Amino acid sequence: MKLDVKPGLDQAPARCQARNSTRDSRRRSSFSGEREPVSQENAARRRSTRRVSLTSLRMSWSDGGAEAEAEAAARKARRHAVSRTAQMRLLRSQAQWATAWFVNFSIFFLMCWFSLTYAMLLGAKATDEWLMALLQGFWFGTAVLEPIEVAALVMLPFLFDNSCVAECRTKAKDLGFV
């Protein structure tokens, strides 16, 4: 039985072996005291970083460090720079949250104000009756109407399996009634 081998699969172990042998040679060279040959690119990069660091040291010794500190501050600013669009996006997001919470608390305090105003206008006895009616309506809807609606939808699906009822329920959900 002949196996079909894709062209890249037979080369993968060779690459892994090369990588492992390179890793092993680095380990061996670090323990044996031998140095690996350095590529031209790595050597150039090392020289340029040495040159930059020596230049900054020379500037710090000659000028009292003012230019080196300015250069370090500029590097730090570039590293931590955030684009203008990202700043505007963050500001807009924070403004939206602040506006939403402001509207939320405003509506809450407005409703509290209306409740207190009606309570003062109606008197103690009428306010007690009004609050009891609110509580009774809440508990009746939660304890009676919701379970009946769920039971009817689950146990009698054939009654509600038409386009008219589905459209009415969708409209009621869109308006926030259900």
C-alpha cells in the first residue's frame, strides 16, 4: 500500500532537525567557551546599537545629561504614543457611558420626585392605597400572568403557530411589551 505524501510534509522533519541542531550547537558553544560565527546583519545591528548607546553616554557626560534625557523622553513618548483616532474613540466611548448614566439617574430621580409629589397631593390614606395597588399589580403580573403565558406557549403551540400571532408577538417585543 502506497501512501500519498504531500510535498511539504517530507521536509518538515529536516527543518525541525536543523532547528534542534542549531539549538544544540548554541548550548554546546555556550558551555564549551566557543563562539558561533556572527552573521553580517547581526554584527551591523550590534555595532549600531553600541554606537547609539556610546553616543548617548558621551552626550550625558558632556552636557550634564540634558540631551540624553530629552532623547530618552522622546523615545518613551514614541513608545507610549496613541493615535489621534484611538484617543477620539476612547473619548466618545466615555462620553456615551457618562451620558447614559446621567439619563438613567435623571429618570430615576424624576420618578422619585413625581412619586413624592403625588404622595403629598393625595394624602396618607390615598398614597397607601396607591402603593398597594402598584405592588399588587407587580406581583399579579409576575406570579400569575407570566407563568400562564409560558405554559400556554409551551403546552399549546398549535394555537400560536400562525403568522398573525407571530407578527403580533414580534411587534409586542419590538415595542417592549413582552
